[in-house]
Amino acid sequence: MSRYGRADWAGGDPAHTMDPLLVYPNPPPPELAQCLDLDGWTWKSVADLDAAMSEEPGKGWSGAIVVADTDPEGAFALCRRLRKVEMPLQPLLLLVSGGQLPDLELRDDLFDDFCLTPIKPAELQARIEHLFYRTGRGTRPELVEYGPLALNLETYQAAVDGEPLDLTYMEYELLKFLAAHPGKVFTRETLLSRVWGYDYYGGARTVDVHIRRLRAKLGEEHAGLIHTVRSVGYRFGQSRWGVQTPEPAR
């Protein structure tokens, strides 16, 4: 497993600049932890209110995500107490099952928004961003996104349709460069100089090998994101302006 695979998706990204999110319960569902890590949110999971209070950062929690589908009473009790402390915790996102929807109307004072389980990564990301931008408390990590592909430039992680990709360092760098220039055709020589560096002495076959590996890891459904331009090089995604001439090596 490379440093960008599933094995590293636990515990949050300490390099993120925002204050951590409180996440309940401890441990959180693996799919929630993976989504938060991919999107670059700093977080810490707690088992109960006592842990939430004793482990609170100096500047306070930036918000909370409470999973209520497996232990609704415990989750709602935590939400109720978080709302009653001296500085009520906001924003608070609740994760619930479809069967819990009828009960939410009576508890709408306990949360700011909700998201249904099982988690859909794109929806969860949108809900969190909406809440934290609205309150001005969160900062979005720097991402490169194209269709189903997302690359987090802070955590060096990549995913397709919310599923993490197990990439080596150079595979990530090549994919990042291509995805940052959708529709543009690059020769193999240009990719060697721009991704590997001017002092790299490998041949054009290095690029072909890495492209082949990237396509395999993107999977059959998404391998076509990287197009071969015959006798020229490679293009990522579709061009908005029709046929593109290749960028010369520099």
C-alpha cells in the first residue's frame, strides 16, 4: 500500500489550517473518516460529551458531525448538551437514516443541517462546505477536480467517485499536472520536463508506463479520462475549444 492509499485514511489531516471538527462516535464509521480525510478536514472523534469537553482545542471546535443512525438516543443526547453549554456548538451536521426523517421536525433545534446515510461522498462534502462557508468558520482545502476525479493538494490524496486511489508519488504528480490542464495536449518530452524535472534522464517510455498504470488504477469506467493523441502525446479530459495543438517542450 502506498502512502496515498486507504491505510492512511484515519485520524484527519493535522496540517489543515482550520480548527478541528468534533466527530461522534469514536471510532466513527470508516466511510465518514475517509470522506473527511479526502476533503482535507481536520477532525477528532469523541465517545461522549465528557470527551468532547476535555479534548476541546484551545480555540474551540469548529463544528460537529454527529452520526445518529446507529445510536439515535445517544447522538441526540449529545447534540442537546452541546447546544446547552456556555458557548453552544455550531454548526452541527447530523447524519441520519431515511427512517429517522419523521423525527427530525421535533428536534430541529439540535442541528443545523442533516445528511442521509449511507453516506454519498459528494453530498456529504457539499453539506459540510455549505454549513462552514455559511458560518465563516471553515476553510475549504485546495482541490483539483474534474468530473468524478478529485485531488487534494494538501493531503496528496486522490479519489474517483469518492473512492480513494492508491497512487505512488509520481503517479499522483502526473495525474495532478494533467488534471490541472484539461483539454490540453502534452508531448511526452513536455511531461518529462514539467513533471519529472529537467534533470531527469529517463526516456519517453517512463511517461507511457505511468500513463498505463494510471489508467489501470482509474478503472475501466474512467480510464478514458486520459486520451492518447496519436504521434503526439496525451490529453486529459475534453477540450472546450476543439482540437488543441501540443505544447512544445521547454
